[in-house]
Amino acid sequence: MKKDTSWSAASDWYSTYLETEEDSYQRKVILPNLLRLLDIRKEMKILDIACGQGFFTRAFFEAGAHAAGADISKELIAEAKKLSPKAIPFHVAPADALTFAKKGEYDAATIVLAVQNIENIADVFKEAARVLTPGGPLFMVMMHPAFRIPRGSSWDFDEENRIQFRRVDRYLSQSRTELLVHPGKEKSPVTVSYHRSLQDLSKALAKAGFAITKIEEWISHKESQKGPRQQAENTARKEIPLFLMLEARTGSR
């Protein structure tokens, strides 16, 4: 029996947040960069794996792609269908069993802010390789695993040198961490985060026949409020990336 590590329990909050928050990382950082990388052409077929409520799927469709989305959460897929044009097909399916998709059906695929919530990445990558055309790119965006480790990293401040820095207590060890969506609130939904090193991700991709063809590291677009640590915080924000993007391909282009 598959473990449900989806965002079903937080579906209402997550959908509202993405649709109403104009200054979100999804809208200000991830989406513009993904559209640049995808370079969407007319008739291009894109599969948004672990699509949630379809925020990125809709953006790909609006840019001219034949976009489709899949997610294990029936609640999020129901929300995606409610928010999206009927021309976008959405499927309730785990990322490691995309049974609705034919071999080589899609020109590109995305997994956005979801790899770290998925336990079985080996079969996820195998499925992505199966549904992509030879050489078709898989774009994965995740919290940077070298700097954002659940309960294994944190911000700290060097008072003497007036430097904000990222403290990393562990990195190479894989871990599974249950996290509250709303820390401090009663009855907060719980999500599961799996930490994996770049080495772990690279090996899993290679086993599925992928080679990493591009790496980008994206920083926060936000600025700190005025205060004694403002300059140090803004410098750290620009030097220590928040997100990691991996592009991987199989076969030849």
C-alpha cells in the first residue's frame, strides 16, 4: 500500500495561498524561470507531475502548451479542475505510476516543489523517462538540499562580524521529517519532507537513464525590513540560494 505523503490535508490552504498571494515565491521566482527554461513552442506537450491545484499547469497552458497535470491528491485535482480551463486534462495519479500517459507522449515534464514530498523517487524518475520523448527535458525545482534541511539547517547571526549565515548540521544522511503546515496553530495539517543530497538525486536520475544537463540556483526576491540586520540579511539572501533547479534528459536531443 502506497504511503500518502501528499498535500491533501492542506489542499484548501495551499490553493488559496497560490491563487491570492501576489508576492509568492511560486509567482515571483519559480514561474518566470520555468517559462524561460521551457521556452514553450506551439503544440508543445508538457506534463506537470505532482501538479497540486494546477498553478503551473495553467501557466504552461496560457503560454501556448498542450499542458496536462497529475497529482496523487484527489482534493487538489478537484481544485485544479475547478480553477482551470476544461481543455487542460488533470489526472489523479501518483508520480510513480502515470498509467494514463503513453510512452514518449510528452516533450517536457516538470516536478515543482514536490520531489521532497515524495518517498519513491526511483520509480518517479523511471516514469518520467518513460513518458518523455527521447531527449525531452525533465525540470525539477526544489528547496535547495544543501542549505534547506528540515531540522538540520537554520539561519544564525555572527554579532561580531555582522554576518548572517546558514548553519548546516547535517547533509549527506537521508531523512524523513514530519512538518506542520502552520506551526504553532492547533490542528495544523502535517506534511512529510524527505531530505536527499545532490549525490542521492544524481544517482537516482542516472539509474532511470537521465543525465543532469543543467543546474540553476535561485535566490529569494524578497527584501528585509529596515533594522540593524537588514544589510546582512539581504546579503545572505542573495548569496545563499533558496531553490535548486535540475534539468535532466535521457537519450539524445
